[in-house]
Amino acid sequence: MDKKPVAIGGLIQEACDLLAPEALRKNQAIEIDIGKELPKLDADGDRLKQVIINLVSNALKFGYPEATVNVTALADEFTVSVQVSDKGMGMAEEEQAKLFEPYFRTEQDRQRFPGLGLAVSKQIVEADGGHIAVESALGMGSTFTAVLPLQGRMLKNRKTVERASQKTDQQTRPN
């Protein structure tokens, strides 16, 4: 692992630029909403970019045609939260519980993919001291939240992810 100061906003932009042609093929859009001055993370930038690419690629894959994938990033004094949301198939609660296990695939994905992307993403985020979680509802879409610590802090538990996810939802919801 090659940890050094990383500008998360730049990684998000690079990942989304890379996936723009895929979005165009499906008549989808990728909207990015990142805080103006996100602090740098002490992380492996290449691997973290892999996580963002995986999350956005999955959102495009499982999002409805002509839908928008939203990518947001916000910081507080302890963390940066990156959230990727789609309007798509969504998934059942029992699938969400197993989603980050190696080789697990949702019912909609049984035939197409090997089921390693989210397991690898989880390992990368956790290696950088963070957590990753999903919220989803069938037919409504999914939101993945990766919460990464600033200045090498380790996040203590899943509650930190849930609080950060709720804060991001409240700040990104239209009034």
C-alpha cells in the first residue's frame, strides 16, 4: 500500500471522466457535487480511485437508462464521506447484508459478473482506516457511502458510517 496525501476531489473527477463514455452509451448522466475545499486524505490514491470507479460503474450498470448517478463528497473535522447514488433496481435487505462478501452477487447480477468488486472495495477502504456501507430499496436504487478518516484516524465502528451517511443525505437533499 502506497499511502500519501491524496486529493479526493481529483480522484472522483478522474473516475467519473473515465466512466463518462459508459454513461453516454446508456443515456445516463453522472453528476458530481463535492465540497469546495475537501481536505487531503492519507491514502493509497490509485486503490481509492479503484473504489470510486467500482461504485460509479456499478451505479451505471444497475441504474435505470436515462437516470442520473450522483457522486457527492463532504468533509467534517474527522472524515471525508464519498457517496454514490443511483436510481435503479435496488436490492433486498438480505442481499445488502451479504453484498461485501467475496463472490456474492445479487439476484439481478447472477449471470454477469464474478462478485469481487465490492469485496475488494471494502478491503481498500478498510485498509485506509475507513468503512463502506449501502442503503437500498427494491425498485428505488442504492446509495453506497465510503467514509474515510482524515490524518490517519481509524473509524471505530459502523455507527460512524451511518452518522456520516445521514449527514451527507441531509446536506445533499434538495430543500
